[in-house]
Amino acid sequence: MKFLDVLAGGAAWPPPLWLMRQAGRYLPEYRAVREKAGDFVSLCLNPELAEEVTLQPIRKFGFDAAILFSDILILPMALGQGLRFAEGEGPRLPPLEDVGLLKPDRAAGIYAPVIETVGRVRQSLPKETALIGFAGGPATVACYMLDGQGGAFCRTKRLAYERPGFVREVLELLTGASVEYLSAQVSAGADCVMLFESWAGIFPPDQFREFVIKPTRIICDELKKRHPGVKIIGFPRLAGLMLGEYARGSGVDAVGLDSVTEIASARAVCPPGMALQGNLDPLLLKLGGQALEEAVKGLMEEVRGYPHILNLGHGITPDVPEAHVKRLVELVRQG
């Protein structure tokens, strides 16, 4: 697969392409399945419907990789923390007070439908299309578990100073659970996995090293011990000047770039030959037109001759017209 070849450090032209959140609300067929499922969590835990929405963008746009349809908060839910999605407000969990309330020994039984989805999708995908499994990075998942919702994560940041031992307990539990979860995805047919550290950038350097890099290293080392050759993409969003340290110390094979990170700068601080992914601004897909055309052509020239996977710097938004996605695919395929 071209996608996996690039993850291994090979340059490809034109580069492989997929989009974060490519299965989602911008597609009318997704919205129809979502309505049928009843609610978001039910959709994530229904293998038949989750398979369908994973495959929808592959059928429509022919991306080089499919990403499992699920959510980073399925894991804390499986661990025993309540989860619901409030309409228009995002996820809600009861803020975690005691790690002892979590039940890691029961988690695999709860997320079993997700693992079934992985196997179903791999059987249905074209052989040339990679399947990406994923989990939230421990630091990011801990943010939601401790604060109970998205936002500024004020409670998490306060606890990191006031009760660092408690935060470490949460991270240690999540790190071990993430290994099991991702390993099950690889065993079921995922060709590679991705760790979404979407809120890595809220931590100062010392905490970034302890809460982001250290758990990621443990996950990568254990996954590669269990599954030799498996490739891992890390996405330390808004890592800034810590990006190079993350790339060198975390054990990931490729780094996803947000939209504010200059590719040349990232290449300079990452290990030679490391694959990069991203960093097209998601707003450009909404705008389309000349802005999109110029940005894509500029990005293509910048990554020519390097191992790079075309993607956004964050997830595609629900207000993106399908025609703009189609045009993006055309621009990339034209090379």
C-alpha cells in the first residue's frame, strides 16, 4: 500500500490522501445513518452501522486510507465512566474523582463492538486502501475524564499541579488500557494506528514530557513488541517547540501536523526521513475556490520528494461542501 510505504519513510507522488473526520456530518448519507442509530454512542457501538459510515467516504472519494469510525471517549466509557453527547455541546462525562471507580478488567467487553467493526471494515475495504485504527492519547483523554467536557480544561491543569499523583494514576491506567485497545484493533485488521493528542498543547514543557511523551513511548514500545512492524502516527496538536522532542522521544513513526506548524520547520526538528502528515487548514475546505487551489498546490510542491501524507491540520467540519472535498482529491491526484 502506498500509504504504508510512506509511513515507512518512502516518498510517493502524488502523496497519499485522507482526512481526519472524513466519515462525518458533512455527508448526507452519514446523517441518514446517524439518525437511524438514534444517538452517537449507539452508532459507535453498532458494528454494521459503524462499518457503513467508515466506508462511505472511501466509496465517494477514493481516499488512500479509511479511519475506523469511533470516538476517543469510547475508552473511558468502557472503563466505567459515564458518557453522553449533548446536542450542540459535545461530550459530557462525570468529572473523575477516584481512579478506583474505573474497571479496566471489564473494558474489552464494552468496546468489543468497535473491534468487530475493525474486522468488518478490513474485509470490505479495497486491498490498496489502508485501515487506520486509533485511540486518544492518554493526556487528551485524561483531560476529558477530569474536566468532564471539552473547553479550557482548567480542572485538569489545576490538578496537574495540586494532585500530580492522581493525574499520574489516571495516565498510567489509560496508558495500559490504550495498549490493550489498540493491540486489539491491530489484531482485528487495522494496518496502522493513530494516537490523537488533540490537547497536547495545553501542557508546559515538563508536563508535556511526562504526560504526553512518556505515555506515548510506553504505548509505542509495547505495541511494537506485540505487533512487530506496526506503524504508529502521533498527532500532538499545538505542540509548538516541543514537536521535535515528541518526534524523537515518543516512538511514533509519523507525526501529524496542525495548521499552524510550518512543514519545513517540522522537518528540521524531526528525525531524518520521518513521515509527516497534514497540515492543510480545514477552513480552506469550507472556502474552496482560489484559496483552496493555491494552498493545495503550494503544499504539494513543499512535500514533493519527502514522505508526506496529505491531510488537514484538524478534522473536517460539518459545513464543508462535498464539491470542495472532491476538488481537493482532484488536485492531489493530478500531482
